Amino acid sequence: MKSGFSDTITVFDVPDGISAEDILERMQNKHGIMLAGSFGELAGKVIRIGHMGAGANEADMIAVMAALEETLHALGWKTKAGLVERFLRYLYEEK
């Protein structure tokens, strides 16, 4: 795929100072949401969020973004705008 974009998965860089394993563990144990790490040269550097099938809906993605924001904040990451806000802005902006 030339563009590098996928309709079925979103990948984000693991913030400096936080481990992928800590993010994955907290998302699963505290929020009941399973995300995936990567493999090869990207192992520990990125996390994958699948959004296909039954999980490809706005409500589930908002829940994932809210849980991910809580997880990242709990692990020391700070942001200027919330992940849910950014997701909704992207979803409804004119393309």
C-alpha cells in the first residue's frame, strides 16, 4: 500500500519514557481492551489498534481513545488535547 494508511488498523508510536508492555498491560487489566504490540524492528516502539468487524464503530473507538488517554496519563504522558476530542475532530472534519 503506497500511502502507508490502513482502513483496518491504527498504529501509534510509544511515547518516550513509557514501555509498550506497560500500555498493553494496563489497557487489558484496567479497561478490558486488548491492543497489540508489533514485531521485528518495530517491537516495543509502536502499538496497533484494530478497528474492523464489530469493533469498527464510533462508540467502541471513543471507548478505546478514552481508555488509552487514561492509560497514557497514568503512565506519565501529558497532552494538550484529549484523544477523544482529537478523534472526533478528525472523524467529522471535512476531507
